[in-house]
Amino acid sequence: MSLLDEPLAQLQDALDMGGLQAALRYLNRRTPYRYSGIYRLDGQVMHKVALYDRQGEYPEFLSAVPLGDSFCQFVRRDQPFQTHDSAHDERLDGHPYQGILNAYFGMALSRKPGTLYGTFCHFDTAPMALDEREIALLEAASGLLLQHLD
């Protein structure tokens, strides 16, 4: 039995009972991040498909973000992409959200190689890192999440 079997079964239960919103709540609660979301790439804009805000506020500015202004653009290049503290991450020098959105983990969601549906991401204004076990879970869970996307 794999260490991922139980969390994947719990994620599947969340998806079955409450869809993407319940799945994001489950995945978010396993981390210290404020936000967890799924974004779909449409042209040069990342559109929110589902978002969980631990504080329950759901800011409107997170609904659609130009790809060039999002950290999702780096997921396309690095798959996955993580910054623990963007204010001190040289890869993000000059980025409009450097030092504002300080913690980010994003992974690509793709149905076939070479295409990008969008991203799954955890993010926060406070610096923090995602545990390696959570990264392994998210990589294993991407197929489950994709099954619930249009």
C-alpha cells in the first residue's frame, strides 16, 4: 500500500460528494496556504475554474489574470514551479507580483503531452513552502482533477 493511497481516496471522496470546490478545500487544508485554485488557459489569460480561499473572501481580481502577470506562466516552463518567497527569488525579478504574492506552487494540468489545459496552484501573500509529500500527492491527483474539468 502506497502512502498516497489514503489521501487519494479521500480526494476522490471529496470530488464525488462536492466536486472541485470540495476537492480544493481538502487539498488546501493539508497545507498552510490561503488559496488553492484551478485555472484554465484561454489565449493569454488564466481564468479561474475553481478557487478555495481559506478566509472565505474570494477576491474578484483572482477571477482572470493575464498569463504574463501570473506565476502560472512559469509552470509552462518549469512544470512544476514553486517559489517559497518571491521577494527574494531572482527568477521573478521585475515581475509585477514579486513580493506581493510571496508563496506559490503550481503544476500543469494537461490531457495530452504538449498541451496545457491550465494549472493547479496553492498561493499566499506570506512566504512558505509546500512539503514534498504534498507535491507527490498533487502529481498523483492531477488525473482525478482533470476528470472533473470541462
